[in-house]
Amino acid sequence: MKVYLNGAFVPLEDAKISVLDRGFIYGDGVYELVPVYAREPFRLPHHLARLQRSLDGIRLQNPHSDAQWTALIRELIEAQPFADQGVYLQVTRGVAKRDHAFPVGVPPTVFMMSNPLATPPADQVARGVAVVTAEDNRWRRCDLKTTSLLGNVLMRQLAADAGAVETVMFRDGYLTEASSSNVLVVIDGLIVAPPKDNLILPGITYDAAIDFAREGGVPFEIRPVTREEALGADEMWLSSSTKEVLAVTNVDGQPFAGGKPGPVFRRAWKAFQEAKGAVTA
């Protein structure tokens, strides 16, 4: 398997970084995951825009232009034997003496790899998935896609401990997101999504779901969602680059929304599959 590291494509086993890399020492870096269908990146400009926003948020200069990123990503895609991929890219502040302050004149570490894209199996789509809920106790810059993910890791482990797929989080009584997904709900046929503020990651699939709703004439609203509204909604979905859109049918060990995916979800899932087909057509 070939990966990209600091200007070269190398076998995975030969890709090595210093233990003084700030990504390793501090989690001082950002990342993106770009889904690829039939060797075509999905919404790549959106992912590159979010990468730029994350880099700006941690005051790290982007090492490449969008055109350069696109060329590197396409070269990495072509180097893999599988058609559907998840391209992971990471930029850290580089290798320097351990000191909290930013080092001066240090080149960033740039790493990319691609793995087979594991999309939800058909039975998950058909039956929905289980989640647990928890209070969101992470930092207040969740809008930046940084490699400092311990808060999300601990939340995801709560779900794993319970045999669930995700942990849906609430902060001060309002829905934020899940440990590695955005969350949308449906209330009386209206898709309602939390606002993209500093408390949630601005998801690319979240945006896609809203775009599909707009194109399909499905009403939607972006506003704060209370815990009571979310847990009493007609439908709840997870959305992410790897989950696409998934219906939640069990919350904290109890059936949710009748225990089966709802009609608005089915429309959204169908629209997502059609959009994937358009990318690869």
C-alpha cells in the first residue's frame, strides 16, 4: 500500500515521522477524510474548503494550493487497487523542540493515505442503528477538524461499551452532534439541523443532506434543537463521510421513532445514492 509523506509516495511500512512531531506530542494538526466513489472524490472542493478553515483556525499555513491538493489526491487514488476509497489527509505543525509556543520556520508534516471505503451495510440502512446519549463535555472549538480527538474518542467508546454505533451529545440541553457524525432530526415532516457554530463540525454530508432537501422540495430549518425535541422527534439521522446518512432507531436501549427508518430518511438516502451515481457517471 502506497501512502504520501512530505513530498513522496512511499510504501506504508517506510512512512515514518519523528517522535518530536507536534502532531504526536500535542495533537497539533488538522485532517480531512474524502470519500471516493469509483475513483471520483465526492465534494472535494467542500473538503478542501473545510481543510483551509481548520488550518486557519489553528494558524497553520496551508502547504498546498487546492490544485496541488487535487493532483496529489488523484495520484494517491490511482495508486490504490480499490475503486471506492476513503482518502485521509493530515497536516501537522511539524517537528520541533517540545515547547507549547509555535515553532518558527518549521515545515509542516503532510501525510495522506487511502483505504477501502466502508459504507454502511444494507441491513443497517434498512433497520437503522442504535445510539446512546451523553453530555457534551468537549472543548468549545469543535468546528475545527483537528487531530486532538480524545474527547470524541471517549464519547465513541461510550457507544462501543453499549454495543451502539454512536454517542449523540447534548450541551446545556441542546443537541450538538455525535462523536464522529452530525445529527439531524425530522419533526412533523420538517428536517431540523443544529446550526454550524463552534460546537459542531461543519459536516460535508450534513451540507449534502440539506442540499438534497432543498432540491427535493423537503422543508428544512437550521436552528438550535432542544434535547426534548431531539428525543421526541419523528426521525433522527446520523450523517458523515463514511456513514453517509443513517437512521437512528434505538436510543439508550429503547426503540426510537417506531423502531424503523422513517419516510423522510428514505428520501434523503435515495437522493444521496443518486448523487453518488452522478459523480461516477
